[in-house]
Amino acid sequence: MVFQLGASLLDACVLAILHQSDAYGYKLTQEVKKIIDVSESTLYPVLRRLTRDGCLETYDEEHMGRNRRYYRLTDKGKNQYLFYVSEWCEFRDRINTILAEGEEFHE
């Protein structure tokens, strides 16, 4: 994709996925990769920061004899997700408006 991915958009994608259900790190990275091209080495610092900021909390569950670290939204994370949804809708509408106006020049 030619458009740059900012930190806020990456945060919004992570929060949106976790808004649907809790996820462990690897599964979460695979879900994010379906949407945007991002490496695990980029995503794990985002998860740590969102956890440190109080948007996420973690818990461990055993799976086949090993622990998996799961992430879930806190109330603060849910509120941040809703804020990002609102901001995204406004941004999307503004971009759609300007791009639609640009189509007039190509007719």
C-alpha cells in the first residue's frame, strides 16, 4: 500500500481486533497482517505501550503445555477504540470528499 501507516492507525487496528475478542500475541499479529503489512517486531512494542498506557491488560493461559499471553481491552482501551472509530469516520469522510472532488477533473 502506498499510504503511510501512523502509530495511531496501528493502535486503532490493534484495539479494533481486540474489541472483537481477546487474542494472544501471534494470533493478533496474524490478524493485523491481514489488514496492513506489519512485522511482529513492530507490533510487540505497540502491545507493550498500549499495556503500559492502560488500554490493554494481559493474562496467561496454558495451551499444549505452554503458556500463551493473551491481550484484552480495559475500559480505557474500549474508550480509546471508540474514540479512534469516531476520528476515523471523520477522517475517512474528509478524504472521500476531496478525492470525489478530484474525480471531476478526470471526466
